[in-house]
Amino acid sequence: MHNISSIGQSCSMIRSHKQSTLLSLDKDFIKNELARSGVILFRGFQLELDDFSAFTKTICRKVTLDPARQFASERVQLVDSGLDAIPLHCENGLTPFLPDVLLFMCEIPAKQGSATTYCDGELVWEKLSVEAKSYFSSHHFYFSRTIPQALWTKYLANELGISDASLINHSLFEKMRASLSQHHFELQENGDLFAKLKIHLAHSSYFSDRLNFANSLIGPSFNYQNPEIEDEQGFPIPVSFIQEFEQISAECTVEHQWEKQDFLLIDNTRFMHGRRAIDDPDRKIYAAMGYL
């Protein structure tokens, strides 16, 4: 038995009951709760890195990664994106395969500040002006950048279930390119990859057909080249619409102040997340992501 409560409009909190474990929770119950709220905070569980990794394996049919991050275990990575504030984005939002869920675990909370933020894309879409909705609904958008060889081969190897990124060869690359014809990929002479990805800024979520505006339009490019963004005619997105999105998403943003062993499960197809500037460099957060 667990204590369940709501935190604001878009987060459920599940508290541990009598030293229960995450793995004792019913998987279908968790998915149903995530479909309803979009974010679940698990608090009071005796949670170690191995528990977090095991739960990730249980809830996700397949785990994916950010190839630029350090690994803390086979399925879990360290959140090591500097100390600056990070704007709202979807995790791995500029890749061909958007993870369904994002998981965070706090091992060492900050003594002050350093909150993680999250924002409901359904609420953002609801509040956007008619003009903005019309624009984002009637255009296709492309994000272009060059990705270092060490990063794109590591990402592709994981997606293909290959343990060694050095085994990624031209044949596997061509197979990947043929299966993703909506995107454009071009190998450079030095092995780096130019990628022009077709990204849907307004879209449905894993659990719902309702449109939401969760994306990485204003997101960070820590460890990566900043993308060039254009519509299908090669024009940039009007600044006024980007500013409107920034203002509305800021109004809809919720802060999470971490406690030790807190665990957040986020619907990455509906919610964006970010963080305030880190005031305590000893803060330690782990992340995992995957497909349901």
C-alpha cells in the first residue's frame, strides 16, 4: 500500500509505505498514473543506484542514452551538463527517436537552489495564440547540425543493440539512413555526421491523441553544435512566435526541489524539463531514458 497525492495540476506523488521498494509497485498502475498526470514523484523509498537501474529496466522495454554523457551504470547516466541554467526541452528531442519516458534520481540534493523544472506541453498548446497554433500546425520544421563521429556511432550502436560502437560500418549507416527517409543524413570525410531532422513541434503524446507543444525549440546544445532551425521553405521561425512560446512556457513551468533519494518519472512525449542554475556543485542527479 502506498500513499498517493497530487502536487499541483500535473504531478502525482507516491510515498513509500513501511520501507517498500520501487520494484514492488505494479507496472500497469505506474503507467496509468503517468498517463493521467504526466509526472510522478516517488519519495521516501530506500533507493540506491542499482534500484534505479533495475526499475528503469522494468518500466522500459528498451533503454536509450545521450552519447555525450558519462555512464554511472549500464542503464543510468550522470547529469553532468555544467552549472548554468538549462532551458526547457525534451530529452533527446533532436534525435530520430524521442524517448517515451525520462527518469531522474537524486543521490545528493543541492543545499540551495538548483531546482529541476518541468512544463506540460498540453497546457502550453492550450495557451498559445490562435496565430501561433495555426503557424506551428501548418509547417514542417527541420533542425540541422553536425554530430561528431564518436557520438553518433555510440547512439546508433545503442539503438541497434550493438555493444561496440566501433562495429558501426557504412552498411549499417546506409541501413539506418534508408529506414529514416523523412530525415537527411550525410557522412563527412572526417567521419562526422551532418543530420537534418524533421521535428514535429506540435504533436500527440505516447498516452494521448491530444496535441501538445513539448519540444526542444529553445532547448540546450550542451556537448553539441547549436542547430539551425528552418521550415520546409527554408525560412526561420518568426521571432514573435518563439518569444510567445518562451513566455507561456515560463508561466507554466513548475520547480522541483530535490530531496535525497527522490525519483521523478516524466512523460517525455508530453512534458519538457530544464533546470535553474546550480548553486551547489556537489549536487548529484542520475538520469535514464527509454521506450515503453
